[in-house]
Amino acid sequence: MDTNGTREIMNDTIMLCKCFALLGVLLLACNGTTTRKETRPAATANTGELLATSNDGGPRFVQKSVQFVTPGKHDTCRFHQEITVAYTNNRRYPVDSAHLLYNNTPIATLDSLTRSYTFRVPPDKCGINNLKIIAFHPGNRQGVVTLPIVVKPDKAPRRLAHEVAGVYPHDITASTQGLVFHEGFLYEGTGIFGESTLRKIDLFQNKQLDMISLASEYFGEGITIYNGKIYQITWTSRKGFIYDLATFRQEATFDYLTQGWGITTMNDCLAMSDGSHQLFLLAPDSFTKIRTVEVYDHHGPVDSLNELEWINGQIWANVWLTDRIVVIDPRSGAVVEELYLPNMLTPAEKVKLNTKEDVLNGIAYNPGRGTIYVTGKHWPKLFELKIK
């Protein structure tokens, strides 16, 4: 057999097959029957990542087409401060116009040549606030970028003065965690594993009227009254208890996702603290979170928020391990006033306390007298204060 001739025939055959295959591909392409899958993942608009073109002709979001120049990520600003928001764009994506938003509220529309805008920070919300730029590019493309900044009040809290309007005995076995005055009676929630209680007290007769002890695995914390029920939270168990106000009988339990420190009734919702600088506004029926309030003064976040009390549209909070009570605007989270209560006890009374634990804790409001009651963990006295 002529191997050279055979090899030439085989090569010619292979070449002919390749030609037919190429011709088939070209025909399919011309007929429009070939498809190509988009392999790049779709992403959300708030990150500005690339999306495949939608069938309905909607906009395409392009990745990193715009970016902030100023301010910087997590820069700290103050209420009413003028800040300049500046951005730049990728040269591949010219800008026709751009929207500037603050917490998703439009504040300006910039033309194709403008890359900065100066605005005044509103006194609406402390903590994390978000700036956003939505840039419009030719070809129905958009670029979106967000930037978190930190906002704090521009003024120091007003310092409150007080006078002592009354002094009452207080049970030194009570590690006070929650305090409420309601329709002439004082209600107190106490802590410590194996010692936690809920109590009803006739303050003016110095008489305990009722008491419930919690199971030893629970460390009792704050209490509040809402719609004829007493709510009591616990420290680390993430479980609370609901009691009938009239009978003191436990009717239900509820769960939450944080530690429990303080709780108070704020109109038709509950406000709870977890020892951080955050307050959680909760629905009383389901205990689901409505929103979070970040608490700041002019220095920064105010941590260790403990026992809470709702007084005339504001939230009062003990700051754990201090003699300071802060008064918080529940809308913005700003500390608008503060009350310092050092030296409420005599040196002889203080020496009997655990200086690391037996601190000021407990705020109750008497609307009939316009006064507040304060005490501390294992304190021998409870004080009635007239705020000036």
C-alpha cells in the first residue's frame, strides 16, 4: 500500500470536514440561532455592580462607574455641619446627570459638569447615616454608590439641676434593675441569679404588697407597664415575662435577640436597651423590632445604657457604673440633657456597698407630683427629686 498516498487522502478528508464545520457555524450565526449565556452574576443596584440587560429595556447598573471623593467612609460629622459631597467618574462612563441622596431622601440633582455639592447635615438621626449617588450614563446605564458617615450632636447636653423632695427607705436586699411608678404604687424588678424578683410596693406606707420570685436560671432586669400588663426582661436568657398588673400572675413569655438591660413604655411601643449605645423600639404584641435608635452626645456614642424611663416624650437612661442619667430624644438619639447624682448616699452608707456593683440604677416618674424617684442596687434609700 502507498502510505504516502493514503496519508494525503486522509489529510484532504480532515480538511474538508473542518471546512464543512466552519460553514455550519457561519450559517447558524447568520440565521441568528446561536445564543450566548451571560456568565457575569447579577447584583443589586445599591452596590452599583454590573447587571445583564433586562428584557424590558430597563437600566443597566455598571460597577465602579462612580466613587466618592469626600467625605471619607465613616467620617464623623455634626448636626448642622456643612459638608461637601464630591465624586468622580470612570472615564469609560461619562455622566449625563446625578442624583444625591441622604438616607434615601433626595437632596440635589447635579448636571453633567458638576461633581460636588455642599449641604447642611440635618439633626434627624445620630450614628450611621448613608449618602448615595445615582449617576446616569449614556446608553441607559446607571452607576450607584453609597457611603456611610457617622453623625453626632453639635451641642453638649444641657445640665439639669435638682432638689431632693423626699427620702424613703429601700430594701438593701434588692439589686434594683427596673423601677416604675403607676397609679400610686411603686413596682420594682430586681436582679442576681437566684435572687431576682418582681415587687409591688406602697412607697408612702413603706409596705411591700406583693412579690414574685424568678426561677434561679434567670437574672431579672428592667420592667415596664403597658396596657394592664407588666413586662419584665432578663439579662442573658433572651426571655421576658408578662404578668397581669392586677393579680401579678404570669400570663405569657416572649423572646428577643439581644441581652436585656432596661425597658420602658414609649406611647404604643416598648423601648429596650442591651448595654450598648443602641435602643430598640419594639412592638408590644409581637416583640418585633420597629427601629433602632443610636444614642450619641457631642463626644460620640453613649454606651452602657441601662434602666430606662419614658418621661414627657423623652427617654431617661441610667449609664451603668456612673452617676449619670442621660435624657434622650427618641427620634434622633441625641442626648439633649443630663443629670448627675453623685454623693446621694453618705460616706457611712457607701462603705457598706460593693463599689463596683451597687451603683445608681432605677428611674421612676410620678406624673401627679412631677417628680422622679431614683435609687441604686442595694441602696438603703430611694430619693424623690424635683428637676429644675
